Amino acid sequence: MKQTSRKIPLADSSWVRMKRILHAYKMTDHLPNPTLVEVAKEARVPRSAVSGSNEFLRSLGLLERRKRKLTFDGVGLAAVLAIGTRPEKAAAIERIVSSSRSFLDVLNAVPLDGWAETVMHSYILTQAEGDRNNSGHVAGANTIMDILEEAELIERQGRNVRLTQRGMTLRKRDLRASDGKKSALASTPVTQSREIRIPLGLDRFVHLNLILPSDWQEERDGPRFLKMLQLMQEGSK
């Protein structure tokens, strides 16, 4: 499968509802281009839930770009979710996730000792397209986490989230592939560096040497950098 976009177009629907929409698309596959009403009726959800999920499904390569029709991968996933065993469902979802650059970026960001669930939720929102304060996007961040959990790539332990062994394996595989192709360096060539001295008190300083990507823009990337520092600090508490 071809890897999909790095940005996350969050859905307005929960993962449970999303699976019903996928099944509805499969059941209306005999139609040339089913309407939102027809899909919503089959899924027993509001029409707005279908329209709010379509871009997310397209970002994962499950729905055709110009039609409301499942792709080959979409049909396969819908079938497995309908009748597959739990391991089969996890494997099918992992296959979709492993082809999504945005999902892989989320997995790669999780520290080895895990994250607080709220921190992971906030991180997903920082990577999302559009208004991160949109109530639908907040629900969409939960959907991302639910998908990763059903794929058995993460596990919730109380209020914390950790990578499973399966998640660690996928992350290592992705990082090895990135190193082998030098894709990470090719996409963000390092040509800038900056040293920052942070005072802690009388004659006490912390020196930070930042290596920045060549396309670094202070107004765009500075606030995101500070936000990620805050999230990392919260996650270590």
C-alpha cells in the first residue's frame, strides 16, 4: 500500500460509528455512487456523521477520492471487521495504520515509558488539520487512539498509554525503513543550528544546542516546538 498523508484529517465520529459507516459502504457497494442518505440509512447514523468521516476514510486509502465507494483495501477491512476474529481484526487494522504516515508519526512520538492519555490526546490534536479546538476534532483524537488500541499497537493502563510489543515492533520497522532510505534526512535536511542559554539562577545556566530543519520558520514552528516541550514535561510527571 502507498503511504498516505502526514497530516491527520480527524473524523467527527467515534471508532464504533466509523466501523458502522465502513460496513454501510460495503453493503451499498452495488450502487455506482451511493448518496450520503443511502449510506447513512444503512449505517443507522446521521448523514452528517457520514460526510464528516469521508475525508478521514480517504486519508487512510479506504474510500475513493472522487466517489463514495470503498477502495480494495476498504472492502477488505470492512469484511474483516464484520466477520474476523480479534487477531484478524488487529492485523487488518495494523496493515492500514502501517501505510499511514500520520499514524506512524503518532506511534513514533510515544515515549518508551508511555504517555499520560491526555498528553497523547493533545499531541494528536497538534498534528491535526484544521481547528484543533473543534469539538468534532476532540472526538476524532479519541478515534485515533481507539483505532491504535484495537490494532493492539497501544494499550491503556489506567490513565496512561503505552506501546504494546506489537506497537514497538511496528515502530522499529518504520524507523529502520526510514534510516535505510534516508527519507527522514531527505525530507528535513539539517542546515540550521541554534544555541540557547536558559538562566536557572545565580551563575546557573542550561545550554541547549538546537538542530533545526532547513525549512524552520520561527512564527510557524516556534509555538509548536514550545507546545511539544510542554507536553513532554507533562508526560514525564
